Amino acid sequence: MTATAHTIAANGAAIPAIGLGTWTLDDDAAARLVAEAIRIGYRHIDTAAMYQNETGVGAGLRDGGLPRDEIFLTTKVWYDSIAEGDLQRSVEASLKRLAVDRLDLVLIHWPSPQVPLAESIAALNDVRNKGYARHIGVSNFPVATLEAAVSLSEAPLACNQVEYHPFLNQDRVLAACRRHGMALVSYCPLARASKLADAPAIVAASKRHDRSPAQIVLRWHVQQEGVAAIPRSTRPERIAENLRVFDFVLSAEEMAAISALTSRGHRICDYGFSPVWDPA
């Protein structure tokens, strides 16, 4: 099985709805798991300069054995490197570490209060104009910042990658992405280190469909219009399981019951440099 047929159309980009996240993987683990994921059927791989594993991700891409244009590859530029010149140099360094000629998607990893948004968005567009990336987008942008970025960008933005799972309401961001033809790409889609798998709505759906709680949650993601997810695992069997979510459907009642959990407002990734988040 591959996820090729299950893609999100996002301002010219075709983003496979399930990808492999690589946050916290070192180079050795990234090389091994990316190659395995490609063999299993993944066609969407996500990394970032800050992860310090792009060399390993690139090795995994080569070991996976597929032509480069069959993989949708995303990397991100850390918020301290998004000024004019710095952003372009960061992407050039990523290309060298990954040993590829072009990225499918380059994102600003986090907005920066120190760098004017107009400057960073112009630099991001320059990366696309130089041919370093087919598509560009952002990550961790609340609605007001996203709206400003869209208005400032010469090229359409393909996605906003944000933390999203059934314990965190992202209705406002999702609505903004839909307004602008963008995908919402969910990181931490399984709300790692939480008790999400024990939530009654997920347990009930898991039993009803004879699927794991993780599969139920990932199905909840991809069954929403314009939503993709990039779960991460260090276990090949779990990586394979995470891709097997396209052969069953949650009912409207099941979707609503899982969505009701977002009222908990449990945010995992919140730092001193984070923007002011949208209210739930």
C-alpha cells in the first residue's frame, strides 16, 4: 500500500495525507526509518534544519530506492535563520545535507518577533524563485500571522504545519487554511505522551472498527477536509500501522465524539519564542 492516491490538493501542491515525521530522530535512526517507511509505502517525509538529521534523512531517501520525484520532501528553516540571506543560506545547507537538488516544500518553522514578516516571506519566495523548492509554506502560524503571510507572499502558500490532535482545538487555523486553499499539516497528531488512546470516544471506535487507537486518531485527521498528518515512530511495525488508515471510514457520530475532545486544550509544543496562540 502507498499513500500516493491519498493526497491533499494545496495551491498546486499534492501533499500525501500521511507522512513520516522525523523530529527527535538522530541521523542513524532517520536513515534506517526513512528507508523502511519508503519501502512500506510512505511518499511524504518531513524534516527540519533544527532536527539535525537531514543527512540521515537524505541517506534514507537514497536507500529507499525510489526516484526522487516520487517522494514529497519537506524541510523547515528555524526561526533564528529567517532574515533575508539567512533563510536562503539555511535552505542551501539543507539541500547539501539532504543531497537533493530541490525540496518539494520549504517552511518557515516558527515566526520570529525579531524579523519583520515581510522580510522573511520575501526570502521564502526567493527560495522558490531560485528553484530550491517547488512549494513554500509556514509552520506554527496563528491566524492573524497566517493572514498577513498570505497577503505578503507573491506565491501561494501550500500549508501551515501546526500541532493538531484531538486534545487541541485548531478550528480557527483550519478555517483560515481552507479559506486560502492551504493544507493543515498536523504534527504531534497522536498527542504524544498523553492519555489520548484511553479516551472513551477513541476506545469505542477502536473496538468498533478493530483498529488501534492510533489508527482511529489518524483516520480522524485525514477524514477532515484539507488535513494531513506526520506521525513519528521509531518502530517499523508502528510506522506501517500508521499508514493503514485509508480502508475504513469513521461515522459522523464518531468524528464528532473525537472532535469534542479538543475542548481539553492540551498543547504540547509551547515555548518562550512561541507566538500568541489563537483562543480555542
